[in-house]
Amino acid sequence: MRRRATASELRQPEPAIGRETLLAVLAEVHEAIALIGPDGRFRYLGPTLVRVLGWDPRERVGADAFENVHPEDVERTKAAFRELLATPNGTAELELRGRRADGTYRWLRLVGRNLLHDPRIGAVLASFWDIEEERRAREALAEREERLRLARRAAQLGFWTYDVRADRLRIEYASDPAIAIDPVRGASANEWLEAVHPADREAASGIVEAAFRGDIDTYACEVRVRDRSGDWRWLSIHASVVSRGRSGLPRLIVGTYQDVTTRRRAEEQLRESEERYRLVAEAQFAAVYEWTADDGRIAWSSGLTEVFGYRPEEVPDWPTWFVHVHPDDAEALRASLRKFHAERGIIWRGEYRYRHADGTYRFARERAYAIRNEEGRAVRMVGAIADATAEYVAREAELERRKFESLTVMAAGIAHDFNNLLTAILGNASIARAALGGTSGEAVQALGDIEAAARRAAALVRQMLDFAGAGEPAQGRCDLNAVAQEAAAIVRGTMEGNVRLVLELAAEPVVVRGEEQALSRVVVNLLSNAREALAGARGRVTVRTTVADLSEEQLAAEGWVPAGAARPGRFGIVEVEDTGPGIRAETLGRIFDPFFSTKFAGRGLGLASVLGIVRRHNGGVRVRSTVGVGTCFTVAIPLAEGGPERA
């Protein structure tokens, strides 16, 4: 039979745990273990100290327990220790920074228990572990929460929750309470609906009912709600069902609200004035548009077709609109709009060239009004775009007229004074030559030099008078074909052998109102510039003549100068085109300015005189140039009826 254990045998103690086993267990725990005496010195440190702080526990026994605590944490740590000493079997918990063996500090969580009364221990048992990553996570979370709080405050964004089972709506206001509901007590669903404007209650309750039926989990609406002062405010409300019961009914709904009263009032005011604005705009011959951010579409008035020739469906959005903006104006226009939106502007104005459906460019003047949401983002824009070509032409012509008026008065005065001086010089040189008779020598050679210099000066005076447009408007008639042939004959002999001069003349005479000699000087000047542009390199210079019709819009938008000198109609055209290096953009705008030259020995009057002659002929000059390709000067002179005058 099996022997039953005696009572004494049953009272045998469990086998004691060996020291090595205990140390092995302590080495595996997460936290460091320490015994601290009432004097604040370590009596024992577990082996995991090296893992937590990098210290050898044998070297720290007997050391001051507070010497490696961060200076900013020492006093509160000592205070907690003193309080713990006064509480037998009491516990304390705190967070502090402890210095590692490498000198860096780490955040630690320390839990202490007063076991001084226990004769087996007689010390404070402390355990501590590294919470650096936890602290960082908490601080990051706190920072995000603070940012969210500030963002909500800046955006005037409030939060709310609705506990369906408790029938309790609670609101966390962004700033001043926007609704007459106590944030602490909250309100029931019926109390909330009573605060909603009667006209909006059906829509608001209908959305909530759809959420209860399970049709939707998120919804948004804008309703009017009475505030504490009794006024109505527009609120934009967004909500989401975050919890449903087993039956599918919502248990918890959370959401945000934002006061959009200012925007709604602005929209209402805009709607009231839109019809009046449209009527005024139609009367002023402008294209009225409305753009919405939600779909990016533009709704146009019939003025778009009347002003720019496009049907509304042909320009449905801004990317399509920008396709027709003049390339030289597109980037500046985009930059202006970017700045307008970045600064959250309300009224925007701009002028730019826009391509009509017939292919010509018109000067467009635009004025737009932006409607922005609470974040400052434009949600709608209403504007009008008018054809300002005629006004632009008149304005540019006036500026050009004033500019050249002052310059021509000065040039004409200087030219006449110089002419008088040159007349005296040449007259006296002729008298001196007659007095010397038929002799030769240094005196006669000097007189020849004087006469040659005077003739060059006279040519310069002629250019100044041409620039000044001296004389009556041109009344004669001449054939541009003959002018081109004569000018080519004059310049051909001065061209290098590797430069080809090509004439492409109209089949019929191109008869214009003008002086043949003056227009010949124009073509000779342009041919001379083309020859100098090639600078001895292989190339081609082409002279063309033709007839063209130029409208007011073309004269304004295609860069013809001087602005306003030419009137719409039929023109004789002469073009001088070269295959030279082209003219840089920064130079192109100044080439007709008097005394401006890029040539070392140039006087800067050649093209200025061309402009003066063309102005006197009621014509225009246009220049097109591409760097690395070449330059083309086009001169337009009004056609004359009948044939050219003949001697």
C-alpha cells in the first residue's frame, strides 16, 4: 500500500532559490533594481543597470543616489524621497532625467517603495526604466494637439459629439460660442433642432435621418442657427457616424462646424447684384463670366462671342482660356493671378493681349471679384473682360506722340543750327579753294578734308531732319518696286561676295503716297543694317514688296510703330529680311530710339530717321527677330490711287 504523508512532512519548506538563479532572473527583467538606504546612498544595484544607464552596478554601490540626476530634477526627486521615507510601506512614482555613463541624459520612470521596516531589506526598493521614446511620443502628440488647437482657432473650427443613446449633443467651441447651447450641459436633438432656422430644419433633420437609416456614414450641410444674441448665423456642418450598434443604428456621431456667415452674406449680396452687373456689362460690350472652384468651369455671357468671337462652350475653363493669351503676356498674367490668390485679394484687375477667333490679337481689360471661404481660398470668381484695343491704341499713340514731340523739336532745332553752320563752312571752303586757284599742296588737301567732313555732317543733319519728320506730310506717289530696285542697286556694291541680295517684288506696281527719295533712304538704311548684321558671314538679304490690308486691331497688337501714325486700310509693304544673328529682346525695344546704337562707330540715328520718315508718310514699321535665325523689318505705307508720278 501507498504510504500517506505525515503532517510534519507536509510542512516541509519549498526548496530555496539559489543566488545564481536569482541574479539570472534579475538580469532578464526590463527595469533596473536598486536598494537605497535612508542616507540616500545605493546599497545594492541589479545587473540590468548597465543596460538601462550603462553603469557597472559594482562601481555604483555606496554612491550618492542623486548625483546622476539631472540638476533640474534633483530637488523634486529628493523631496519625493523624503516624503517616501516618512511613509512606511508607502510608494512613490515620478519621471526624471538620469545621466548615462556616456554623459547623456535619458528620461526614466522610477517607482519606489519604503521597505525600511522590513528587517530582511531595511531600504527603499526602487525600480526604474528608460522612457525616452515614450516621452518623445507624448511630446510629439502634445505638439500635434497644440497645433490642432491653434489651427482650429485660426480656422474658427468647432467640434461636436452626439451620444445617440443618451440623446446628448456636446459642443467644443472654437472661440466665442456660436450657438445658444451650453458646452457643459449640452443639448438634446430636439433642443438642437429648435435652434436651427425653421427653413433649414427639414434639410438638417433629413440628413440625420438618412444616417440613422444607414444610407450614409458621413454628411455635410449648411444651416442657419440662432446664436446667444438671437441673430442667425450660417454654419457649415460636417459629420461622421463613428459607431453603430448591433441593430445598425448610430451610437456615436462626431463632427465639426465652421461659421460661414460672412461668406454666405457675400454670396447673397453678389446674387442680388449679378443681374444688374450683367446688364451693365452687356451694355458696355464685355464678356461676363462666373468661375467656380468645385468643378473649375466657367459660365460665360453672350458677350464672349461678341467681344472675342468664341462660343461659351469653346472656352470652358481657364487652361483653355490661357491657350489664346499672347505668349509674351501669359507668364506675367499667371504671376499676377498667383500673387492675387496668395495675398487672398478680393478685386483683381489686369490687361493683356488675347487672340480673337479670327486670329488677330486684341487688348483685353479684365476686372474680377473673388469670393473666398473662411480659409481664404477662392471658391468663386465673377468678372468682366472688355475689348480695350481702341483705348490702348489711343493711349500708346499719345505717349508715343509726346515722346517724339519733345525729341523731334530738339532734333529739328539742332539740325537747322548745324545746317547754317555747315553752309558757312562749305561756302568759305569754296571761296578759299577759288582763291588758291589751280594750285596744289597741303592747303588744297586740307580744304578737301574740310569739305568731305562737312558733307558727312550734312548727311547726319539730313538724318536728324528725317527723324524729326521735317516738312509737310508726303503728298507724291511712287512705286515701292522701283524704290526697292534703286536701293538695292545702291547697296549691292558694298556687300561681301558671300552675301546674296535677293529681290522678291510684287508682280504689279505697288503705288503708295510718298516721296521716292525719302522712302529710298528708308530701304537703303535697312539694307545697310542687314549688311552690317551679317558682318562678312555667308548669308542672304531679301527685299520683298506686296500689298496688305491692316485693321486697327492688327496695327495695335502686332507691334507697329510709331503707335497711332497709321490708320486702318490698304498698305504697300516693303520688307528687308536677313539671316544674321538676330536682335536680343532687351535691345529690340530700343532700336528706334535716337542716338541708341550697338555699333562702336554708330550714331544711333539710322533707324530713328527711318521712323521719322515713316511717321511723315502716315505709315508704320514692324520688326520681328529671332536670335540665331535673323531679323525682318516691315515698312507699311498707305496705298495711293493711280500710278506713280513720272518725270
